[in-house]
Amino acid sequence: MSKVLLNGVRSNEPMLLSVQIGNAARSAFLNYSHSRRCDVGGRRFFSVTCSLFGRGPPSRKEKKTVEIPGLDRVTYADRMHFVPGLAKPIFPDWQRDWHDPHHYRGPNNEEMKLYKENPCYVFNQRTKILEGVRQALWLTKSKLIQGLPEHILALAEDPANQIEDQDERVQQAIRHSRFWDTTAIRPKRDRFCPVLFRDLLHLCGTLQVKHTSLSKRILAENYRVAALWNRESDVFQVRGLNGMLLNSMTPLPAVAQSGEVLATENHTLETFYPISPTIDLQCTYVYDQKNDTGFREGYPYPHTHTLFFTETEDSAAKFKPEQLRAKMIMFAFGNALARAKSLYGEHPQVLEHPVVVQSVATDGRLFQFIVLQLNTTDLGPDTGVKNLVWMDQDQLLYDYAKCRPLIKKKVVTVPAGLSGYQPETFKKFLALHLHGAV
Amino acid sequence: MAAPSRLPLLQVCSTRVFLLRCTQGFHSEPTVREPAYPPVIPSRTAKSKSAKKRREDDYHSQIRAASSVQDKLRLLTKLQREKYVVYPQTFTLNADRWYQHFTKTVFLPGLPEKFSVGRQVVDNENGKVPPAAGGVDPAVVDENTFSELRSLVGNGILQENFYLKKRRPFLQKEQEHVVAPFLSNLVSSVTNALAKYNPLLKKSSLDFNPEVSFYWVRGERTVTRGHRRGRVDPIRFQINDQPHCQIRVPEQLEEFLPLQESVSAEVPVVHFEPNRLPMFQRQYDNNIFIGSKVTDPCSYGHTQFHLVHDRFKRDRLIKGNLADQIEVRLRANAIASLFAWTGAQAMYQGFWSHEDLTRPFVSQAVVTDGQYFSFFCYQLNTLALTVQTDQNNPRKNICWGTENMRLYEEVKDGEVVGLNDDVLKLLVHFLLNKPQKM
């Protein structure tokens, strides 16, 4: 965010914290002040005539006007000046007779076209939910299974599916992203994270020589998803930009068979009373009820394959691993639900052909893998068939990638360069990539 | 000798004893005598032309004696002085002639014989052609593969322009919003599809938004004003380029023309100072960078892909009677970017202006705005561009380039109208380029 400019503030009080408030303090303040009138740290001004943030003029307490039906209020409106003892007149609000965009107050929530009585809780790309994976599982009515499915992992163990000199090439990719990509000594995280991701995808793409069905996929950036569902009388939505999507022409095969799916009926969802499952979700009364995959009808690659999340420059979008996993589950679920509703209709039902969506997230070193199988769109009641989530969390691709060696008490504890490479993590990445094409 | 005797010197010299002693030593080996005094060379610190020449010669011999490439580059770039910043994507008029003068490049319209459009790329007679291993014509692609590439490209165009629901792009960000994802998809999908015909692509590294920079010296000027008035200063240039993506390979591509062969066309000479273009001077870090550091094994370049500027609008140029400037800007972009890339590749191998190339360095580029594509090839024959080294240097760098060609006419109702196969064939031909011995 740019520096706050002090242009000229209406209030006479000294601007206490307006310039010194940094992003951290401001976001801390905004997170913890749920009441509207909280003048401690300051608030944003949307007016064009003064500065951007500050305490502003003190709000005057309006005296309540007492309306007694049948009695007229005697005001000093006719006298044109204040008279002690008479009531203050209430004048109608003045409206400018032309539209001035700099002085435009939008309509209230109640006057908006899309206003609804029931609130909707929206999950967007910046939402960091308190209970993390547990809350995401409750919201998506899913059962968690630790570890990726066996038959997917077996895909990467097969030597026919491996890249030539796989370990060496992955290590070159890591060194390229972490050391060699910049004229400076080391690149920043928001530079090396997407570079590493692209390099690994390029490596996986070289397998197209052996498996031609890998060509039936395409990457889509900057797409927006919209999915809507009810959970126990609350309406939830997943909306917005999320990450990079790998679409494919053929759907992913179901991971768990129908026996396992029906067995999930016995599983009870974990609640976390007294925390409400809607915590940290954006509560809005003005919303559009739509389910949208982000692509038009007739798209040649209609089936979602994998959703990728990487670290970006946006400092507000830096996620801790637990919240990142929750985001992965929610957006994978959103994509799967949108596709299921477009294929099978809006009516809540148990799906005969479950929709499978994978998701991979990384911060350049730690990888999180998720496979979500949507078994049912009947998400209202807590009972019934549940969806399944396989999760492999916090997989290190390498221990250290240091430009200068770490020396403690004159002993080199961590040498310079790449150390502690773990080949298993890339095998899982490759397995998820090959799933559906081999 | 005459001193102990009272005889005059000349009489002593003519005596028999003296003559015998003088001639006695002639049949033995002459004794090697070390010079008693160091060689007479100009001073190092004096304020004279010979002292300056000596300082320069010492500097050059220090660079020649550098132990590693990194040291050489550091010595060449450590001193910061004001230099002209050359922007490959420039709006100046007739910039290509000026850039040709700065880089001693000859521009030949069309492409080298290797890529002449008449040569067949797609094998129409045989259904299946065995991939490159020992084949007669290594640059021939299967009909099936070509039609698959056509559909891949068509789908890429449709995804970005039709199927993906996008919001309106922000001002001046249309290229990044619409064309950049299409180009990324195009490059990665076509490279993966052609990997089975070109094993070099399997070992390649695909960078997105890399930094390519080059620093060189060309020409001299006399300082007109200031405390350094009258002194002769070399003119320094720097390019900092950011192509959309590039392919780097571990082995060098073959030359298009032999090094010593002279080309009939002439390098245009511009007698004005560079600041008349206009071009402006700045002083900052001198960088020589191909996209990754010297330790990267993929240290040779294959193909670069450039997106034109958002402000490059064809209709505006045609409306302003500058229709010829369209080609000029594309040529200037290609010449500057490719000279920087090949020059940096050559410097990574240890060549510099006083140690000229022993083998030519070759790279390719594609400049596009999403619909119009132009193809360029560049052969770097000489880095000796300073006044001192250029005196007896007959070699010239050569750039070949096509006019821009439309890939497709328009996108209408989910169909790509008028997909041009020639452009695709050229792209395939470019990507299939590899050294003979592979």
C-alpha cells in the first residue's frame, strides 16, 4: 500500500496515528474492531477532500427527536434562527440535482437490487478461517483421510512414468528458482515460488513424449469461480479469483469406490462449539445466487484437474499452512460443486459419478497436496453421504537452499547451496499430475 | 687497462695481447645476461596519454588473466558510469537503424535458408514418420502432430478470447490480461508436443518473465562541457529487457552462416549522438545476464517470445501516417533483445570485446501481439565493437526477420476464423531447430 498523504484534514485535533500507522497496525486494528464506532486508531476516509486514514472529526451525539403522534412539533424553522425552548427542525436531505461521482453515496443495503433477508457467508481468496481444516470440512460436509490414495502414489513409483534423471533435474529446477534467477544474490519469495512451480510443470510436461494424453490439458489463469450451497439453514458461497487451474478434456476417475462412499454415512462431522462455523467468512446481505465454473458452455476442457496455489506479492494474501490447506479445500470444493451443478442440475442429490478435483499449494519449499471427491450435492442436513478429502500436508521438497553457509560457532552447520533434497515430494507432485492421463 | 701502464689507450688496444684477449671468447657460447634494469614503459599514474593507455592495457590484461567467467564479468562491469539505456520496446522513430548502428548489425529481410518457407515441415505423404533419431530430414513433423498442434493453438486462442469469462481489463493492461496467458499456454503446449521430435527441448529450461541484460561500449565522444572537457570518452550502452518467456538449452544452436563469410548488406551508420534519437543516460548497476546465472547448465539460448507494448496500437499508427513504423518497432525490438541475449551468452563463455568470438552465437525470437506474429533470427559474429577493436574487424552481426503475419482473422461465436497454417509451420520449424549432431 502506498504511503498515506496528508492533504488537509477537517478535524482540529492533532493527527495522532495517521502517518505512523503501518500496515500491520492498521490491519490489526481492522481485524479486532468489530464495532462500527471505534475511534481509537482511526478509520478510512472515502471522501476526496481530506486524507485517506485518520481519526477524523469527533462524531456528534445526535439528540433523539421525540415523536408523539397527534402532536405537532413546534420548531424554530419559521424563525430562521435558534430559539431556546423550541425543537430543532428536521429538514429533508438535500439532493444534488446532477450526478457528481466525487460526492456519491451509494444506496443502502436494503435498497440494492440483490438484497436478501438471509445473509450469505462468502469465502474469497483472502479468507483465513480460524479453525482451518476442521471448519472447511464442516462447511463442505467432508471426511478427512490423511495421506494420498495408494493407487495415485503408485503412478509415480512406476519407472516407466518417471522423467530421465528425475532427481537431478528437479534439483536443477530448485537451484534455478532459488539461486540463479536474478542478478541480485537471492530472489524474493514472490519471485522464486512461481518460478519453481513453472519449472516443475515444465518437467512434468516433458513426459508428454511417453503419455500423449497429457496434451489434452490447458492452464487457465485469472478465472473466477462461483458456487453456492446451503448448510443447515445458512447459505454459503465460494467466489472469486483463486489460483491457476489445470483443465482437462476427460474427467478424473473416482478415487473411492461406492462402498467407501456409502460408508461415510456413518461418519459424524466434527463441530467446534462454541465457535460458529461461519466465523471469518464474509457476511453479506447483498449477493447473487449463482453457480458458475468461470467458463462458457462448449469449453473444450470442461473438467477440472488440478488447482495450483503459489505465493504472490500481495502481503495480505500470505497464508499460514493451516489456513492455506483450508483455502485449498474450499476452492477445490467450489470448483467441484459448480461443475457438478452444471452437469447434474441444481437439485441436491447423491452423485452417481463423483467429481474429483486435486489441489497443490506451495510456498517454494513446503508443498500441500489435496484430493477432493465430491460425492453429494445434498449438503443441507448433517447426515447422509459425505464428501471425501485426502490430504498430505507440509511436505518438504528440500531442507535448505542457502546462498551463504550457516556457520554457528565457527562450524558450518548448513552448507551453501541446496541441501536436504527429498525426492518423495516431487514424486507425489508427478503422481497427481499423471492421475487421469496414465 | 691503459691506466696501470703509461701508454695511451689506442696504442694499448692495438697491442697483440689485447686483441687476443678480445677474440679469445668468440668460440664459446655467449653468456646470457639478465637485464640489469626493468623495461622502459610509460608511467601508470601520470597525466598523459601514454599513462592512460598503460592503465587501459593493464586493465585488459587483468581481465584476460581472470580465473573464472564470474571474475571476468565482475571486472568488466564493476565501474559504474553514465550510460545510454536502450529500450527494445521503443516508440522512437526509425529506431531500428539506430539500433543496428549501435550493435553493428545487418538486417536481412526474410529468414535464413534453413527456415525458408518452401521447405516442408509437415510430412503429408506418409502417415507416420519416425521421430528424429536417425531420420533423413530432422525438421519434419507428422501430419497428426501438426493437426493436434492446430487444435491446441485454436483452443488456446478460444480460451482467452471467448470461453474464459473475464472482466474488462484495467487501462493499458490488455496484453497482460488477454494475450500473456495465451502465449504462455501456446509456448508450453507446443514445446511439450514437439519434445519428441527435438530432444533438445526435453533438456531445455522454460523461463517466464526472465531478465535479460547486456552492457557494451561502442564508439567514442569528446566531452564538450564540464571539468572533463576535451577528453575522449567511450559511449556505453545498457539493455534491460524482459521477454514474456524464453527457452534456454544446454547446447549451442548451429550457425546460419559461417563466421568468416561476408554479407553484402551494409550496417547503417548514424552520425548523430545517441541522445538525438532520443535516448537518455543513467548510471546504475551494469548487468550482463542471460536469464540465469553463469552456473546454470542451460547457458545457451534457443527462442525468446516477446509481447509488444500495450501502447503499440496498429490502428493508431496507421491513422497517424506511421504505418511503416509498425515494422520498424518490431525490428528494433528483435535486434536489441536478441543482441543482448546472444551477447550475454557469448560473455558467459568468456568472450568479450578484446577476446572476440571464435564461433558464432545464434538465437531466435518471436514478437507478437496475440494476433500478429513476426519471426526473427540473430547470429552474433563479433563482440568487438569498441573503437580500438573495430578498426580491422570486417565481421558483422546479422539479423533476419519476417514481416508480421496474422495467425488468425478473428474469433467469432466460439470458432477461430482463418487460422493461418504458415505461421504455425514457421513456429514449429523454429522450435525444431537443434544442433546437427543431436
